[in-house]
Amino acid sequence: MSYSMARYSTARYTVKEAHEAPWARRIALFFVQLLILTVLLHRFASLGTPAAINLIVVSIAGLLVAIAIAVFSIVRIWFGGQSGASHAVAAIFVACVGLALPAYYLVKAARLPMLTDVQTSPEEPLEFTTLNTMRPADANPLKDPDQAQIDAQDAAYPDLEPMELERSAPEVFSIVHEAVDRLGWTIVVSEPPGETGVGRIEATARSLIMGYTNDVVIQVKGDDAHAQIDVRSASRYGRHDFGANAKYIGKLFAEVTAALEKGEKTVLEQAEPKKEDAAPPQAIKKRAKKSGKRRRSGD
């Protein structure tokens, strides 16, 4: 009996741990922390976008390596009987958490065309004046789209077109300016429509998570009865905007539409005649009953 127990004890303590599993967990934790730090430094500090993109690519590659090492260690544990499966599972879980957001953008990249410049009138592209000189030297060049890019935009965003309103150009320009302010974009140029009937706004918009900068130019042209809003949004860096530029234009148009609906509702409310204040019939009846009780009590 004692001999068998000794063999069991010896066998229990001779089980080796798969050394790859703890390393996989450490690698996954390191690159998740690097990914989070990169996002924070780019969003709230002075880390440049090209450096941030490179660090994100490195972090994604490191997380994939961690998953590969963890899977290899699980295979060794399965066939060799080593310990350390919990480390391998933890590594895969941490790496998948870190890869969740990149995987989301990877799906969008597969569904959307590779565009970094989107506009409501690509056949007559708007020109950046001030922002063109403010863009960094290594930013994406601002070029007029070719026919292939125009076709790709039309296929991906068929509803993206200028907004036409039956209002005066100065009024529409004021509404657009207020909409840009509400969206939190930084206005660089604001030129109301003058004698030419053409107004311009140039602004920068930053993405919520990473803080990527997109340049936006808005043109409002028309007369005293009609106005048209054209918008162009261009990413400064990257080969793919993941639909961000079209989303910025959609947000602006939605904000303008909401302002117009709110203004029409306010005008209708002001036009409604005010009803005279009158006591509800039930309240009059109650007062009459109470006064009757008082007369009977006085008798």
C-alpha cells in the first residue's frame, strides 16, 4: 500500500508544465496593453497617426502570435499530458478581446470599397483652401477622384448626394454652421454666402475612439428661395476610411434635417391660438357641493 502511494505521489509531482502556455499569456497581455496605450496616446496625447497605425499593426501581429503559441501549447498538453492549459486558455481569451475591435473594422473593410475621400458631387469635387495647407506633409494627397473611385462610391453609398432645400442660401448656411457646432467639429473657415450666393465652411472632425482627423469642406450655394448643400470629407491617413467619411456626411445632413424639423415645429406651436384658461367642470361641481354643505351647516 505504501509503495503504491509513493508511486502515485512521485507521478503527480513529475508532471511538467508546458512552458509555452505562460509565455502565450504574457505576450497576449503585453500586446493588449500596448494596443490600449497606443489608442490613449493618440487620442489624448501627441502620438502621431502614422506611428499609432504602425503600433496597432504590431499589436495585432503580437496578439495573433500569442494565439498561435497558445494553440500549440494546448496541442502539446493534450498529447503529452503537461499542465498549463489554464494559461493557454487565458492567452486566447485576452488576445480575442484585444482583436475584437480590429476584427470589426476588418469586416467593414471587406464590405466597403477602399476609399479615403468621399463627396456628394464627385463629378464636381469641392476644393480645400485653408485645410489643404494645414494637412501634414505625409498625409494622403487630395486629388480629384477618377472614374473607378466615383463608381465605387456610387455602388457603396447610392444615397449620398447633395441636399437641396427650398430656403434662402444665408438661412441654410446659418443652419449648417450651427449643425457643425453641435457635432463638435473644429471650424477653420466660415465664409457666409455673399453676392455670389456661395458660402463655405472648412472643419476638422475627429473619430471617437482613435481620434483620427478627417477634413471636411461644406459648400452652400443658392439664392433667396433655393439652396444646395455639398460636402466633401477626406481622411488624412490610411488606405481605407472604413466608411467614416460617408458617416460624417450623413451625420451632418441628419443634424440639418433635425434642425429644420425643430424649427418648423416651433413655428407651428407659435401659430396655434392660445386657449383661455378655464376651470375644469369637475372642479366647479366640487366647489358647488362644498358651498351647499356650508349653507346647510349654517341653517
